[in-house]
Amino acid sequence: MVTARTARSLFSVCVASRPWSVWTSVCVGARWWEARGRQLYGAGAVWDSRKQASAGWGSRHQSTSAGWGSKKHAAKRKIQLQTAELMMDAEMEQQLAPLRASCKEQGDLVRKLKAEGAPEVDIKKEVQELKARKKELEDMILKLSPADTFDRAKMNDLIKRRFFYDNSFAIYGGITGQYDYGPMGCDLVDNLLAEWHKHFVIQERMLKVNCSILTPEPVLKASGHVDKFADYMVKDVKTGECFRLDHLIKQHFEKVMADKKTSAEEKEALSLTVARLDGMTMEEMNDLMRKHDMKSPLTGNNLTDATEFNLMFPISIGPSGNLKGFLRPETAQGIFVNFKRLLEYNQGKLPFACAQVGNAYRNEISPRSGLLRVREFTMAEIEHFCDPDDKNHPKFAQVADTEMVLYSGCAQMDGESAKRMTIGEAVHGSGLSSLGLLSTPAEVGALDRYLKERSYILEHSPSQADLVVWEALRQPPPSDLFHASRWYRHLSSFSERERLSLPGEKLMLEELTGGRQKGMVANETLGYYMARIQQYLLRIGINPKKLRFRQHLSNEMAHYACDCWDAECLTSYGWIECVGCADRSAYDLQQHTKGSGVRMCVERPLKEAVMVDSLAAQPDKGIIGKTFKKDAKAVQEALTALTIEQAEQMDKALTEQGEYELSGFKMTRAMVPSFKREQKKVFVEEIVPSVIEPSFGVGRVFYSLLEHSFRVREDDDKRTFFSLATVVAPIKVSVLPLSNKQEFVPFTTQLADALTDLNLSVKIDDSTGSIGRRYARTDEIGIPLGITVDFDTVNKVPHTVTVRERDSTQQVRMPIEEVPLTIKNLADGKTQWKDVTDKWPIFTSQETTK
Ligand code: AMP
């Protein structure tokens, strides 16, 4: 998808009043937010190619990238603190409470002094005290949190040595931003995608497509990519090295902010500017660069003024060079352009979702953070098409209790941390439940009666969807509250005018909400996908303590999008956006309707037929056929699809100018001699579906997973390995004969074959190294289970082998014929290692040694 930076957003209501906030503010509703956005960011709506990950990428060397620079330590502490904050549980919070209260008290004092215009020296003294208290709090947070000893250099060494991935064309020096996956990387990616397919495509009964990568220009013109898929770029005047300007500015400011000499006020101002960056125009960024005298971070040379650089790779399709196009910058457009066919396949019904997995290409300006910013990457995208007036999801109740860490736009603007809450609360708000108004069945019954007697159900004819919600509301506890809040939301989505026309309705709704916070996630479908994304990421092994969902700020979000949340993983590069999840409204389908002339809409039955005016073109089919030949059908379709306003416009143009351009075809009066005005009875209305889009960057998920599962053995820091979950581990089990003696061979072969027959990937390592070395080798590539054939296997009856679990290195001994099914059940997640150790004796040493 293309996202835009604009000052417009449709944030849900947020109430914020925080002692630590950059602004102590109460923001109530979209209008406030919009006004605030304009005030802070200016009205200029600038498109961004996409969101950037939290890290800045401007530096040449991996180790100093991500804005770490020479202030690596400060940045590392900041990341450790962010992680630690997420890891705090109730008990730890209790220990922190006095320190937090002390900071708050001091913060309040500083603010009071400032508001009263106290002498500078007094304020400075109290600010110093505040800093000291904050440091004490931070130190305690770090002390309480489990130590994170991740070592990127060690992990990269393992990745390279065991060929998970490496620079493309390495023997020719390699190219930044391009990587080849080796055997382990390929298998891991395949397994991640296989789980993705099961989790989304199979379980959500989605459709799937596989579309062309070579995309003609008009498609990407319509989608907005040709004009707006660009970043601002500056160049080193001497070397010509290119930099992405927003990353360069961010990196520069982060360095200044990390400097002890920078005052607290300056830091606050710079951090505000960094938050504003996404919404800035090119001129504003240029001014910033000049004002702060920014130079090339690599050479110290001067930089040119910024230019806009479109990130798409241009191509010409075919030998003539006449058909211009681009390598696709995302897979989503392939789904949109096939919408009509997909809708037909789905028998004209909404909602439905379609998925596509494939490569996308973006000519990144300075891709310098390993797999995180590359020029060629795999995306797994879903486009869920739904009724714009009903974004409830039938399975939302199943995920409503899922706890998630959500970092709302309001929290970001107020300098607050992310909050843990259920997605049910996040979508429906806490209004009803926390009011206590509906805490008993009797109270829910009262609401039921109230709505039935006085609400819109009686005064308007309910739609099928209303009745479904109505029925759901009447289900027995414990879902009463949930459905009541859903019903409330359903009602509150009506326009003000509609609600006001219902006696008592407005009052009731206000009474119920009591001005409380509404849900911060725009709708159930968006919330449903966020919860499903989280379930997927946790299933494959992402560390739950290093996962959060961050809402886009108003200036990051495309003007047409209602709401957007990124699933971000914490890595040594900072918080990285791995999955975007956006409600894109009807934008994409509307754009392709305009661009192609093919109407991308769905017919929705009306409750009652209505009479409508129409202006139908009366074409001369003969002339159209002769003029346009094979395109005549498309022209006819475009004529039939004209709205009354378009038909009036075309009629006028043909009369006044003699010609009119219809979907790229030049039409003359002879082709459409007249238009006929008539009244038609219609039974359906046309709606353009809304699109909810989860968009996975597979390489980023893959990399985050590697970081989250990288381990170093406590007793030997040279023994590193990946603690990959069994579902995604490239190889599920190894078979290791104790030595290469001939008598082990039949057992090894028999076991390996039996495991392969169960579709388990097996590695036989019969090399000469010691068994310990061979275990270490299999651990390195994340093989979760290992079987050893030893002398007891050969000498004793019944024949037994040992089975070893990678993370604990524990071993059990069991009969050889029990092994394949035991491994299969472990690999499928049907049993756990504990079940195995409960059943079989722990192995310490073999009884026979030859
Ligand atoms: P976007 O369409 O920009 O929202 O990107 C969708 C997803 O693709 C993001 O959530 C990232 O995970 C991933 N992504 C975007 N750009 C890149 C890149 N240059 N390299 C790797 N992954 C990317």
C-alpha cells in the first residue's frame, strides 16, 4: 500500500492528561486532533513512501547504524529501558510505585514553578532533582528486568557461518540491500509462510492470487505510486553518496540529544521536531538541514538540497520499449485490479478476503540495516473487503479477550508508554463495562428493553446486520456485556442527525458512555486482524515481551485511511515495523475505478425498491465497433457505468467541444448521438467496499525471529544457537550415530526413513566429530530434537535410543519403535517435552561402550 503523511486523521476519541507529557492535554475526538495536527505539522500533505522503522539507517557500518553512532551506550540503555518497561509485572510495579510517585511529585513541582515564572536558577535546581529521581527509577527498572545479553556480532557470525543468508553476489563484492537466503534461511522462510498460510488463508477461508510482478504504468499511476511513492534524498556534493533526508535529520538530532551538553529544553524541542518529521514538506526539511548545518555523516562534506526520489524500479515491457512499467512495489495492487473477478468468484458477496505472497521491489535510497531495509523482499498481504457501513467481524468475540500491548497515537504524543489491554477493550472502549451500568443480567435486560421500546429498532426498519447484533445482544452471560457494548457501538455509529431524531436516544447514549474513552482501534475487523497477527507472531516464536502494536500518528497516515496499527518487534536496531495493519477505506478500489473505467463496487440489496433518475447514453454501436475494434466492449461498459453526473458532463462536452475522453478513449458526438433521461426502479444500491489490509514484511519477521531466538550457552559462550520453535524449525530432528561404525548404520537408516515417512525433515550427521561437537552443530541451526544411536542400541534388546531436547539439553532413553510418533507429536505441538520426560527415564550414560 502507499501511505501518506498528512495532517488529517480520524483518530478515535482519546483522553489524555499526563504529568510527563510533552503537552498536558485533553484531546477529544477527531476534530481536536485534526486541528492539533494542522497547528503542529502545517497543512502541507506530503506523501511518504512508507513508515520508517524506529531506527535511523544513515550510517555506513552495521554496528553504528540505527542512529547509534558514538552514543551507542545511551541508545542501548534507551532500548533496554523500553524492553524492561514492557516486562514489568504487577509485583515489580509494586516495587517501582514509590519511585514513580516521587518522580511525578517532582515533575509537578517543576511544572508549577515554570507556570509561576519562578527564577531560572530555582527551576534548574528542581530539574536536576527530577533528573536524579528519574535515573533512580530507570536504574531500578533495569535492575528488576531480566538481563538481555543479546550480541548482534555473535549472531551475525552464526548466520553467516551456517548460511542462513548472505549478501547477494558476495564474490563480486556484494550489493547493499540485496541478500541471498541459504539452505537454512530458505527452509525457515518456507515454514514461516506455511504457518502463515494455515493461520490466515486456511483458517479464515481466504482466496489467494498470484499476480504479475511486471506492472504497467497506468496501474501504478492510478494507485498513486507514480506520483507519490517517493522519499526525499540529499547527496554528498563530493562523493555523490545518497542519504534519505528524514533519516539523516533524525540521526543527527539523536546524536545531539544524546550529548550531555544539550539542555533539557533543547532535547525536548528536538524530540518534538523528530516526531514532526513525517509530516514535513521538502522545503521544511531542507531548512532544518541548513539551519543545523548538517553534513554527510560519512565524509563531513556538504550536502545538496533535497530532491524527490521515486522508489519504484522503472522497466520497459517488451522489445519496442513503448510499454512503460515498474517492478511492483507491493503485492496489494494485484489483488485490487482483480477485485471484480474475485467478487464474482465469491458469488457477489461481502465480506471476503484475498491473500497474495510474493516479492516486491523498492529502490531504497540507503539500505543499510541488513534484512530490515532491502530493495527486494517478500511480502505476504491480505486485502479484506467489507461493507463500509458494517465493519463488525463475526469472529471478533473469539479474540476479544486477547491481551495486547498497544501504543496509541495519543500515548505517543503525550510521551506515555504503551499499554496492555484486551483487543475487546481497545475496540469497544471501556465505557459500558467500567460504568457498572451493565454489570448484571438485570441491567443488560434493562438496556434491552430500553432499546426495544425507544430506539431505532422500532423507528427504523432494521437491516439483517442489525438483527444479528440484536440477537447476539440477547445471548446469555458471560457475553452479555460484550454484545451490549457492540450494540452500543453499532448505534453510536449513526450520524448525529439520525440519533437526534430518536427521542431519548442521544441522552441514553451519553448516559451510557458518561463521556468515557471510546475504543482506540477503529473497528472490529481491524481489531480482529491485529489479534490474529499477534497470535501468528507468537506461534512462530516472536518474544511476546518484544512485541507491540503502534498506532500511526495523524501525520504518518494516508489521508484516506481511517486507522492504522503496525506490529513492531523490538530488535537491536530498535522497534521495527514488521506488519502494517490498516483500514484503507474505499480508496484503492475508487482509484482503480477512475483509472480503468471499470466499476469496482458491490450491489447491496435495498430494504425497499426506490425510483431514481438516470441518463442513459444512446450509442451508435456500429461506429464504436469500427473505431475501437477489440476495445469496443470496454467502451460500451464504460458508457453503461456512467453516473448521472458523468453522463451530463459528457453530453455537455460533446455538444460544446465535439469530443470527450472516456476512460482513455476519445469519444465523438457521432458515437453517442444522444442521452435518454428516464426514471428507473432499483432494488439494489452500489457500494464501494472498504479494505482492511494486513501487510507482512516476511524478511523483517524472519530477522526479528532470529534475534528473539538467538541463545548463548551459559557454560560456554562460544556455543551459540537458535532456539527456534518446532513448528518453524527448518529441520525437526537429527539422527546421530555415536561413531561411524558399520553396526550403527541399519539403526540410523531405519530411524531416519521412518521419520521421513512421517513428513519430518531429518538430518543425519555421521561425521567423525565428537558427539558433543555434533550436538552443538545441530543446535546452531535450531534443530529442536536429536536422536543418538549408541552401543546400547546395538547390544541390548529391546533396542533403544536417546532423544535430546535442544534448549534444556536433557536426554531420555526410549524404545526405538516409539521414537517416530513421539517426535511427530512434539513437532506438531501435540505433546510437550515435559510429557516425554514424565514417561521415559532421563538418560545419563550408556551401559555398554563397544
Ligand atoms: P508498507 O507497504 O510500506 O506498509 O510495507 C509493508 C511491510 O513491508 C512493512 O510492514 C515492512 O515489514 C515491509 N517492508 C517495507 N519496506 C521494506 C524494505 N525496504 N525492506 C524490507 N521490508 C520492508
